[in-house]
Amino acid sequence: MSPYLMYLGFAFQLVATGLWVGGLVFLIWIAYPLVFRECNTKIQASQLHSAMLHRFHTLEIIAALASLSGSGFLYLSGLNGSILYGDAAIALLMFLLCAYYAGYLLPRIEDLRIKVRDEEMFAREPDPTIFERFLKLHSLHTQLMRANVFFGALLLLMVIGLAIGCATQTVEVSTEAWLPGLL
């Protein structure tokens, strides 16, 4: 069992998942309500919302890859068990959800948002089917982000459980590997 890979795995997992979940919580429950309450027009609010999402999804993909890397380091360190496999499965599920809503849903939402904005700019009533589709996709996007918050909290608990389990085990490090020829 390699303690360095284990420490690296825990560091990647805890930092990436903590930032990811913290960012999602901030975005969903603090930034969004503030944006839509304080902006003067729907157009201004939707442009600000879109810019925040694009920037955050870039950071979210990086955090997802770091979390997956942490799971890989933990596996390579020699840890085995159902908690590690559950940890890797949840990290992969979170990455796939993020890739789906950031890579597939967001461009579709953006196209519909631009169509609705153009209709509103020319003082026309937006097409109800386009607006309904926009609201439906936006609602799905928000639900998937909230699901990732739940999975992220579960992943953090699993990583903490793994770390506690590893801390209770004794790890022996041979001094021969560190100081060859001196002993």
C-alpha cells in the first residue's frame, strides 16, 4: 500500500469535491436568487446567469476530473473495498451528470434563451412552445445540478469514511526504501 498515492488521492478527492459541491451550493442557493432579484430586466438577468454558468461549468469539469483522478490514485494506492468502488462510481456518475448538463443541455438552453431574448427585444411575445421548452430544459438543468449537490455530499461522506478507515490502520514503511545502504 503506497501512502503517497493514498494521500494524493485523498487530497484530490477532498479538495475537488469540496470546491465542486461548495460552488454548486453557492450558485444554486445564493447567486441565482440574487441575480434574478436584483437585475432590472429578464434579458440582463439571463445574460448574467448564462455567463456565470459558462464559467462555473468550466471549473466544474476540472473539479470532476480531479475527483476522478483522486479515485484512481486511491485505487492505485492499494485500497480495496466496497466503499472505494462506491466512491469511484459516485465520482463517475457526478462527472457524467456534469458532462450531460454542461455539454448537452446548456447549449440547447442557450439557443432557446437567445430566441426568447430576441423576441422580447423587438417587443413581441415569445413563441409559447419555445418558451415552454426553455423553461422545461432549464428546470431539468437545475434538477441535475441539485442531484450533483446530493451526490457530492454523499461522496464527501464516503471519502471521509475512507480516510477514517485508513487512519485506523497501521501502515508500515520500510526504511530500506528510504535509506538504501545506510542501514
